[in-house]
Amino acid sequence: MEGKEKSGAGGLVFPERVLTGDRPTGRLHLGHYVGSLKNRVALQAQGECTILIADLHMLTTRPDAAAIKEIGANARGLALDYLAAGIDPKRTCIYLQSAVPEVYELSLIFGMLVTVNRLARLPSLKDMARAADIGEESIPYGLLGYPVLQSADILLPRATLVPVGKDNEAHVEVTREIARRFNGLYGEVFPEPRALVGEVPTLLGTDGSAKMSKSLGNCIFLSDSSDEVRRKVRKMYTDPKRVHADVPGTVEGNPVFQYLEAFAADRALVEGLAARYRAGGVGDGEVKERLVEVLEAFLEPMRRRRAEIEAQRGAVESVILEGTERMRDIAKNTMKEVRRAMGLSSAWNSLRRAVEKAEAKPEAPR
């Protein structure tokens, strides 16, 4: 991606920039890694990358004071997960969303460029409401506008590529529509970003009944200890119809095999286990033991990096602070272009010039 540029609809050329982020509601898990984080780590070596800690998005479903009080600790935890997973703060800007005032301003402007009907058609918003125990008739304005706020996040740094999970792909399309609408009305300022979905778009939870989710308690976290990983794998859902190792089992839809496919470096190992499982030649216990070994090989380097970073007092906080300051500068420049293109500054500038002219007028002679 290094050196590549992306042309806008009107011929304007934008350098390749990557934007993604997470809500600070808790720790990151394996689903986050395969859905987006893996791509972020790879992309940072190829271009400009930005990761936002999306605390304003958290307010759409958790606006209570207790949740807000947790933002500081959760933001630090998120940044620590990023760094442990391989995100390099010298290559990637990590910033706190609510500390960039221009996010609010651009989101307000974008809210004028998309219809309520368009937003209401997004199934992901209803899924988020259900997960937060919010009835359809009680969905707040902020949750309906979630994709609009995302559009402001994406377009404030004028990102051209957005690594997302499958459930957020439609939100990037809304961003593209808003960018086209803005550019059509006021002249080209924004690129039309494209989504990048991970190789494993949705990772099943350990219960096998839904995607991996913090709220459902079916996660294996990137920060889990060896004992926690082993305990969770041993309890994993497999094939409920399989009562004995000699009985042929089902691999499709079996989360143990989905995790092996996603994280095992040895493809022959996975294929051999799958063939034996289908033929009734291996038990769930052995397959789960192999999965523990695979996950340990994947997570142990992260644990080492995490320990090294935590040993440096104030290191994580400094990364967030420096990244936020960098983003503030970028945001100010973008909003200057937005106001210029829209003509929003002209009325204020005219008023100011009129006052300055009046104040500078010499007094009439007596």
C-alpha cells in the first residue's frame, strides 16, 4: 500500500490512509483479532494508519455515569491490547475520540446529508439495540446516528481504507454515500473509502450459538492466561449429537474447528484432525487439546509484549496522549477545508470584518 494513492470521484487524489477503532467497553478477544486487528497490524507497515478509541460510540448504548467512569481504564486496556498484538505507535496513531472536538462538528454536518429511512434499514443497529436490551421503539437518536458518527470518524482523517468486521461493512457504505453527497454539494473534499473485511468475517463464540461477544460471555480474550484459555476451550461447544469418539462428527459449524482454521499455522494438522473427526477416529478431548496448543502458540508472544509494556510506567497513557494530539492537528486541517468548501465561514468572517472596519473608523471632527 506504500506510495499508493486513491482518486476521488472528481479526480482529486488522496493518499492511502487506514482508519479503524473499537468501543472501550472491555478487553479485545479472538473475534476482534480475526475480524479487524490482524489486518491493522499488517497494514501499518504499508501506509498511514489511525485507530480511534471510540468512547462516543459507547454512549449510544451505555450512557450511564457508571459506564462513563470506566472509560479511562477501558481505554488504557484497549491500547494495551493493541500494543501487545503488534500495533506500533510510531506507525499508527491511537487516539481518544471524545478528546477531538471536530468529531462532534463533522458528525452534525453529516447528519444533514443522510435520511432517517436509510439509517433505519441497517440491521446492525437493531442487533446492537437487542444486545443492549433496548426495544425497537426505544432506540435513541444517537444509536440511529451511529453510522453517521462513524462516517465522521472515517472522513475526518480522510481515510480511504477501513478494516472492519462483517457487521460493520454496511456502515462503510453509508460513509461512501455521505462522502458522495458532500462532494456533490460543495466540491470534492473527501475520498470514498472502501471496507476491508477479515479472512474470518465472523468468529463463533465458545458456546457455538452466536458470534463471539463480550456481552454474551462466550469469548476468549487476547489477555487471557494459559489457565483461562484451557478452561474455556475444555467447555467449548462441539457437536451435540456426538456421544462417543467412534461416532462420526460434524466439522462445519463446530467452533473448535473454526478456531483451528483461523489460528493454526500447520494446515496439515487441521486437515488431518478434520478428516479423523468426520470418520469417528478422534475424540473431542484430543481436538480441544490441539486447539489449546494452537492458541497458546498464538497468545504467548502477546503476553510477553504485554508484560514488557506494563513494566514501563505511563507508557500506554503516553501513546494515547501523543496520538490524540496528532489527531487534533489533522482534524483542525480537515474542518478548515470543510468550512471553506461549504462557505460556513463566510457569514462569520463578514460580521467580524464589519465590526473591525467600524472600530477602525476615525472619529468625526468636533
